[in-house]
Amino acid sequence: MIRLIVAQGDVLASADPRQLEADSVPALGDSIYEAGLALRALMEQVGKQAMQGEQAGVPTSRARNVDCDGSTSANRPRSSG
């Protein structure tokens, strides 16, 4: 979803307005809006799950960070930075 939002934002930002069809901008705007709503709902679910885990006594240090591609923090190399 994030990639969809970014890609559509790039289209709007980089396109010459004279090259866009009259209906393109509203269609892209609707799509970005819908993807944003879906992403917000997903993030709210994640937040609720975290709160439920804390209430059940699951330590937050045992939680895994999962990226959009499904990889976890354990799978990523550590930055030297």
C-alpha cells in the first residue's frame, strides 16, 4: 500500500499537468485517498494487537518489527551508522 501511495504521488508530482487527462487527477486522488484509509485501518489494527498483547502480559521486547515486505528486524543486517 505504501508503494502504491508513493508511486501515485510520484505520477502527480512529476507529470506535466498538460499531459494528464482531465479525469486522471481525480482518479489518482481517489486511489491515494482509499489506499491511505486502508493503511490507517491496518495501522490501527496493529496498534490494537500491541495493546492486547501488553494487557495479556506479553513483554514488548519480545515483539518483532515486520516491514511491509514481510521481513523482520532479525532478518535485516544491522546498520553501521
